[in-house]
Amino acid sequence: MALAGKHLFGSIEDQRVTFVEKKIEEARKDFLTKLLKFNNFKVIIQEEKRKNEEEPQLYTIGVTDMTFHPTIWVFERRLKTLDGKYKVNQDYWNQLSEDTKPQYWKNS
């Protein structure tokens, strides 16, 4: 699930959450969990049901802060990277690059 305009919220384990991403693989879940916990969010994870054992396990990840909106927080650069030195941009969030500059565009 890429960054989207809608604020998605619901429940995981009887806890109201803002959904961060749904149906993601374990590596993505681990990255987002570390990033969000580093930024002081309480993270709740739910395993998606599998049709059979051969399918990979997918996860839904949410945070208990109902004001958190991933798109807004990324584009307003309100999240810090895991080393705490830089602000998260879209490429960092999507794990496409460790480079946190430029903010939204590439200068040639």
C-alpha cells in the first residue's frame, strides 16, 4: 500500500488504530515497526489470514495515534530516520533510497 490521500482507520485486536500499511511482507513490516517506534508511536501488528501454508505471511500494521496520517507526516517531513539525523522523505519511506535529500524532487 503506497502513500495515499485517505486516512484509513479501524481496529486491530480491539484497539482503535490508524492503518499505516496493509498486506505487507515481513521485511517491510520490520522496517516500518522500527521507524515508527523510533518516532514514539505505539505500533500494533496483525497477521493476515492465509488461504494455505504455501502463501507468504502478510501483515497489517497500525499505530494507536489516531491523528497520524502517513502521507501527511512523510511529506511534512515530521518523521526522523532511524539514525535520528535526517527527516524521512517519500523514497526513504518506500525503501527506495537512503538519501533523504531532495525532499520531493530530483535536481539534475
